[in-house]
Amino acid sequence: MIYDVLIIGSGIIGSCVARCLSPYKLKAIVIEKETDVCEGSTKANSAVMHAGFDARPGTLKAKFNVLGNMMFRKLAKDLDINFKKNGSLVVCTGDDGLPVLHDLLRRGRANGVRQLGIIGRNELRMIEPNISENAIAALIAPESCIVCPFEFNIALAENAADNGVEFEFDSEVVSVFKSRELFHTVTSAGREYVSKVVVNAAGVHSDDIHNMICPNRISITPRRGEYLVLDRMDDYVRHTVFPTPTEMGKGILVTPTVHGNVLLGPTAEDISDKEDVKTTQEGRRKIIEGAGIIMNHLPLAKVINAFAGLRAHEDGGDFIIGENDSVKGFIDCAGVESPGLTAAPAIGAHVVELIRKMLDLKEKAFWTRKRKGITRIAGLKRREFKRLAEKDPDYAKIVCKCNKVSLGEIKDSINRTLGAVSLDGIKRRTLAFMGRCQGSFCMDDIAQILANEKKMRLSDVTKKGGRSYQFERDGHEDN
């Protein structure tokens, strides 16, 4: 079989491209080395849809950030994605920071960001009572939003799959070459895929893929960022609060999440290992120190988890988006670090416009742009919950008490399009394990539900695919 388009990577960029391709008459497939979508950079970031004032005018980061932010609201409605327009603040804590705020204001206006302004100490304290007493001014950007990156990524992939895009998991790309105008992509599973176009959306590994076939080499440095997650609290911080930025990024922020938690981070450390997402004591110290510069009374007793993610920092400092000059039909989406989550809708649309011209694509007679998310009983009114429980009693059986996740939601997360096949997959789709107890009381029950629904042994249940088994196995099973 010859595919029209093969996409490498099912993170936010690959899934956006897949979804944007799905209205057209074509054969498309997404190849992913992990067991599920959203296993790379997308699963571990600040969950902010940036307004677009930080990127240097004229860069692809600036262009796609602002366009992606403008596209997001309609996309969220179509895909049933939860988000909150909470706005962001860049806080300066000394007179030397004021020129930085004014530079960001000029950048933002040059980039086309709407409603930017600078506010003083008094107004800042009115809207954020816990702001540092050293804060003297802030850039305010009302167009900034917070979103669940898992839900965003999964929704895009589900909608693409519902519209005919294929997904192949546990398939790491080991070779890409071109012969007679067709690309041959070979995976670790021993399969070879033939396609007219290849889209490289491999995150921190996008340089590895690019350098397999393109003569002009690129280099991605994994930049590790560590975070702390605080338990739910509604009154500590309202906006996404940043310090003034540095050359390493936007700095350590303090932000609410769409689920009611508070997030602190990230650090920024360039490393060599593209799989190293460990958390460290030094990282925790830097987060607390950095967050304490912009906010008072950090509620550190409410820390419930820590995690780390990798940003794909390209040596040139900008996104690499487009068809390679030397290898026609090979499209890079490389070096997509922050604001990649925000830029993704615009990048997806841009890449598909390139492909549409290459392949002269025609629209399908029927295409569904809508996707219905998992029904969450925690957000239902009493009457709605009663009707749902009467229709399906599984929604009245609470499994995860911290986040009020029902048996019905867990089963839906497993059995829907591109459903969960691991405990992490269930976590990202339902919020189970993400509450105060972090799965201490419900993990065994949820693992048994997964085993039952997938008709496998409990010993075969994994945390995130591969050999990440969670229960004791007989010695011969791993041979």
C-alpha cells in the first residue's frame, strides 16, 4: 500500500497535522514509537496557550503563536476541549525590569497580539493579592489561556482517526529513504511504509529523523524543565504569572490549571539524553526559589507531585517548518519548543496547505469536525448526573475518589477511539491518579478494570507501555 502522507510522531504537532489532513480524500498514517499519543513533550509542559508577545517579530514562533491562539477557541468548541481564558502577567520586581516589559509590549504589538498593556503596583495587587511585595509593574495579556494539553492532543488524534487517519503505535522509525519519488519509512517493528510525503513531527528526535535523509543537518538539544504540582485551590493565583524572561526561556511561572491545581515551573537545563525526564532535588530548589520571587506565601505544603518534560530546542532558536529544499516531499516540523502548544493549530494548517498543493487534494463529501469528549460526572449538575446514572449505572460507581472519576468514565477512556491501553493513558483521559493520593487508593482497582476491558492478565498491565509492568509477573513471561 502506498500512503499519500506519513506523519512521524503523535504529539500535539503530529496530531494537529493529522486532524487538518482528515477532511481530504487521501490515505494518511501516523507512526508513533510509544504506546499512545501524547507521550513526549506534549505530556509535560506548562499547559498555557500563550498570547504571543515573547517571540521575536518576524520569526516562525511569533507568526504561528499568534495565529494558533486565534484559531484555538473554535477548535476547542469543535473538539469539546476544556479551557479557561485567564490571562497572563509578566512581573518585574525592580526598576531594571521595566525596559524589558516595554520591549515585550512592543514585540507583542508588532506580532499582532491584542489588548496588551502595562499595569502598575496597585492594580497588580488588586488582581493578584498574593503577588510579591517587590513587584512594581506587569505586562498584562488577556488573550492568554490555560488548557489541558493531554485532552487537546488526544482530542485532535481521536477526531483524525474518526475521519480515517490511521495510527500505528510501538513503531520507532529506524530509517527513512527516498526511491523513485516515494519515501520508504522502516520501523523497529520490522514494517516498511511507502508514502508520497513524510511529515517529521518527532519532537526531540526530529533532528534524528531529518538527518536520516536530508543533507543539511540540524541539531536538537533537549532542554529539561521540572515542575511541581500543588493540590487544588481556587484562591491562590488567577492569572498565569511569569517573571521577566531570560535567554533560556520564559522563566519559572506560577499558574492555575484548568483542573483547579497550581503549577510551578519549569526549570531550564540543557542535557544530552533525549529520554531523561527525571526530577531532582536541585530542580525543586530552583522552582521554589524562582516562584518565590514573583509570588508570596507559596503553599508548598500542598505539593502533591513533581514531573519533568523535554523541550526540543533547535540550535537556531526558531521553529523549522516547511518542505526541505533538497528532499522534495519531506516536511519538517522541528525545533517546536514553547510556544509549540499554542502554535500547533496554525502549524498543522500551514503544513496541510503545503501538502494540498503538492498532492492536489480534494475535500471529502462528508467529514465530521466535531468530537465529543469523555463525560465527567464531576462537572455535572445533580439532574444531569441522575439521568446519566439511570442510563448507565457505571457512572454512579466512583473509583477515583480524589478527582471523582467513575467506572463509566474509565471504561469510556479505554473503549473509545484510540482508547487507553495503559494506566498513564487512563490518567490522561480521565484525571484518575492525578488527585491528592496520586493513585495510592485506586490504582489496583483501575488496573483490574483495564485488564478486564482489554481481556488480558493483570500482570500484563503497564504504566506506559513497553515493559513498565505494575504487577508481579512469572519469570517466563519476560523471556
